[in-house]
Amino acid sequence: MKRLMSTKEVSQFLGVNEKMVYTLVAEKGLPASKVTGKWLFPIHLVEQWIEANTVNYPEVPERLPAYQGLLIITGSNDLLLDQAISLFNTRYRDQVAVFGNLGSMGGLRALRQSFCHIATCHLLQENEADYNFDFAMQELDKMPVVVNFSRREQGLIIQKNNPKQIASVADLEKNGLRLVNRSLATGTRLLLDRELKKAGFNGAKIQGYHHEVNRHLDVGLEILSGRADVGPGIRSVADILGLDFIPLRWERYDLLITKAHFFDKEVQNFLGLLHDEQFTRLGQTRAGYDLSSSGKMIFPTDLK
């Protein structure tokens, strides 16, 4: 188990008094769990929280490799994205695309540090009417180019025939229900936590809330194996594993690219695939995708 800190320890760690710690939990989202009446703070989540709230990062040198033909994509994982990368590697024999599964926030950080050419992201904004812009502006010095990859259906993946009789997020507090979750760096976790807040209860009280896995597919496999009853994820995973699905919302899953690399040959070749008939057919064979905006430039609208 990851190390846990007490309120006193986390106050010393952050250099604030204990009263301020409670304020940070209530108002600033400091990660915490209440066990037997006492607050406990997972140190790795506190460190992530500090990094996520850091501003004025120092300038970093260009770190992308000079090797021509290498396309590095990081961020939120996706089944259709995996197929698009395979299509790219098959189509362009003199180029290689690779993916680093870091979650949406991890993808933005990698883009900021020049560790990747493209970051994949689906972070729902506070107004719940748009995606990614506020997070990109907070994380990056300059807004990147934003191109839509697809729209995806997000929801709860549940066991076949719904033996636990789960109808909505509000049912997740049922006694005996076992959740499998995604990490704090992911847009899927962000959506779940918002839905839990709307339902009026603390997700940390749910059995398995801190049981985190790295991919949408891993959520489905935990449920398929019987180790969990429910978990947040995309409809396409439920479909390929023969599981049931409770929809929450359609989301915009975007590609974020710095203007310095937008016109790189490898980047343009990958974006070109989004208009390709073969890619469209791949998307049509997967449940839970809408490709009507795939390849559309969301921001800026006048890039030449």
C-alpha cells in the first residue's frame, strides 16, 4: 500500500497549519480519505495534487528526438486510437508511431515538457459544456492546436445482465458493491468524481474507490473476471468484452499539438488518417464512437 500521512504530517509536508489542511480538502481538492474518523492522505496523490496546481514552470529545452520518422503520442488511452496507430505504422513503413499511456493530465504535462508530439485529452471543464481548453491554458504557456479525434460514449461498465441492479452513479454506495477505478490523471476519473459529487456522497467511501488501473480495457477485465462489479469507462470496452453499460455522456476526445510541431510530416500523416476511409470503417465497427468531427480543427480555426 502507498504511504499514508496524518493531518499533522501533511500540514508539515505542505508547510501550513492543520486548520488550513481541512480548508484545502474542502475547497481545493486536496486528496484525502476518512478512515475510522481520521483523515489520511496518500502521499503519492498529495504530490500529484501539488504538481497539478503548479504554475510558472521554467522553460524547458527542446527534448523531442531529432530522429526523423518517429511520432510520439501520449495521454489518454483509447481502443480506436490503438487501431489508428497500427494503421499508421502499416501505412508509413519509414515512420513509427508510439504511445505512452499517461492519462489526459499526464499527456498535457508531456506536451509541456516537449516529451511528445501529440497529447490525447478528454478533460471535462467546470461548465460541463466544453473540453480541454481550460486545462491546456493552465498547463501550457501557449494554447496548442486542438484537433478532434472522435466523440466517445463514457459511462459505467457493469457485469453482464446487471446482477447488482445498478441503475446510476447514485447506486455505487450500495453495501457490498466493488468498484474498480481510474487514476486522478485521467479524464474518466474526473468525470466519475463529478458525478459522485452531484449524487451527494464521498467516493472514497465506496469499496474499491482507490483500486486504480491504467487503461479502459483493464477496467473491463477486472469486471469480466469478477474482481469488481462496476467501473468507469467507455462503451467500446463493454461491447468487446460482452459486458453491460450505463451511459453518462458523450465526450470530445481530442489531439493537442504544439504549433512548433503541427506541420511535422509525421503529425500531418497521422492527422490525414482521420479522414481516411479505412479509419472510418474501423470506427464504424466499434460501439460508442461518433466520427462526424474526426480530423476537424477545434482550435485555432484559422491556422494556415
